[in-house]
Amino acid sequence: MICGWLGISSKSPWNLIEHLNQFWGLGGFSKNICLAIKMLWLSVVSIIWKEENRPIFQHKEEHIIFMGEHVKLLVYLWFRSKFVLFNFDYNFWRQNPIFCLTYVI
């Protein structure tokens, strides 16, 4: 869902190690591009982890659409705190993520 939101076509690996290598072993990109991609990846993994545990500890389940929105919000907050030029409001970020990312890289 997040790749679709970003307009990226990607084949997701089936296990966590391959997934980690796909996003963590980036070479030939600037430091900020690598950092932004890692932050995106970590936010997705973090939200999935929390939502997988929610039924166990809180006896609730979250719909996948809300999980995607949580990822967008988490990445937005991380980018706002890390990148000085990332000075967009949240609604603009949700509608224009690639445009906003150009200010990070």
C-alpha cells in the first residue's frame, strides 16, 4: 500500500532478512536518500509490529487502511524532526509524497 502511495512498483520479499537487505543495503545513493528510505522502511515495520501485537495485548484489531495512515503520519513526524527543508503540512504530504521527498534528498 505504501509503495502504491509513493508511486513505486516493488516486489516485496517473503522473509524479513531479504526485506531488510532490499532496503538497508542501498549503495550509490546520497546519505539523505538512504536515510529517508530507511526511515520509511522502519516506520512500516514498526506499525506492522504494533498492529500484530494489538489483538494480543489490547484485544483490538486495526484495519489495514488505518495502518497505512499511521505509517504516513509516523514518517511525516520523523521527516519533520530530521530534515530542515521538510516544511510541509500533513495534508500536503499525504497528497504529494514524492514532491515532498525531493526536499529531503
